[in-house]
Amino acid sequence: MNEPSWRRDGSGVEDSVRTAAVWSQLHELSESRRRELSRPLRVLDLGGGTGGLAVALAEQGHTVTVVDPNADALASLARRAEESSASERVAAVQGDADSLATTITPGSIDLLCCHGVLEYVEDPERTLTLIAAVLAPGGHLSLVTAQRMAAVLARTLAGRFDQARAALTSTDGRWGEDDPVPRRYDRGHLAEMLTRTGFTALDARGVRIFSDLVPHEYVDTEADRQELLELEDLVAADDGRTGLATLGAAMHLVARRD
């Protein structure tokens, strides 16, 4: 299995854990769908930026369109694609969720990735409705979003109990006006929103459950990093047995369009 380029770039432990965990699940999903459809997938990466994920999927044989509002990011995507073995299978469209209806054929996408986007859009439910419209019936959504309980735990450990309380009780999961994240989700709330917009939630896993809390000096070798990755995988896939997965800084949720 080829790993995406952002997994091989030597970035920090938090990003390594996030990308490795998401890529492992996404690769499994895309290969399962390829077998079901007996062909490579038509993939859309909404907010895919510089294309680390898109190029990796294209290198697996899928056709990938990246929709992103940032022209500089799309220029970097073009360079990354040209340096890969799959440039002819990667396309770029400057736009956002609101432009999907006019740029993407309805019902044409087998797999749509929406990673780190839903926290920032003005109307998340409308965005999910627009996503559902471009997915084929039975198509899958790979959704990565910020998770509320991680912020509650982090602010508590920092001694900011007022901020922890705000993150726990606010409707948007924010700990205050200076919080850089506009919105965080609980799994139950997100699953309900997916149901209302035409999806069935299939699987949800925590991402970066421990890595944001472990001091960097404890993860200074590749062996340490690998052990932490294995621990994260073990807890993320525990099907709610321990409840620790809800403490991940993000969740990776897979849903099917009804």
C-alpha cells in the first residue's frame, strides 16, 4: 500500500498520527468500493488544498478532482501531481462547497473526502446537503472534523477550567472568543445531521487521541512514533468499548449516501 506523500514528509507526531490513521481507513474503504464497482473510483476532495491526499488516491488508480478556493494551494497541487505517476488522473477546480452544484455533475462521485472543512463553513447542514447531491446513490463520504471532548480535556489540563466548561456546554464546542476553531462536534450530533441530509453513518473513529497530549521528547525516535501510532489505532477501533476514542482531537466518520 502506497502511503500519501504527507505521511512521508517527516512532519510532527500529531500530523503523522492524524494522516496515518485517516489514510489507513480511507485506503481500506476505497479498495472495498473498487472491488464492489469493479473499477477505480471517481473521487472528489473538497478543500483538498495542495493535494497530498488527492495525489495519493490517484496513485492508487482512482480519478480525483480537488475543489478548493485557494489558487496558491491549487498551484501546489498541480506541481505535486506533475511530480507523481498519476498527473492525468488529478483535476483541480477553484471553488468551495457552494460551487459544487455548478461544477460537479450530480450523482457522479463515488467517494467524497471532506477533511477539516465542516468546522469552518457557514452552514454545515447545507454543505452536507450539497455533498449528498454530487454523490452517487451508495457513494461514500469520508468526513474528518474537530471533536468537542478533546478541547474540554486540553483546556482542563492547561488549568483553564472556565474555558473547559465553555467548550463542554456551548452549542458550537468552542472554549471562547479566542478559540481558533469555529465549531467542534459530538458524534451523536454529527450523526443526526448526516441522517437529515441523506446519509447513513457507518463508522466513526477518534484521531489523535493521545498524540496531542504526549510531550514531544517522549516521541523522539521512529520506534516511539510507531508505538504511538499502533496505540492510537488500537484505541480508535475499539467500537466504543473504552470511550477513549471520543477524546481524539478529531474524528473520522464514514457515511453512505442513501
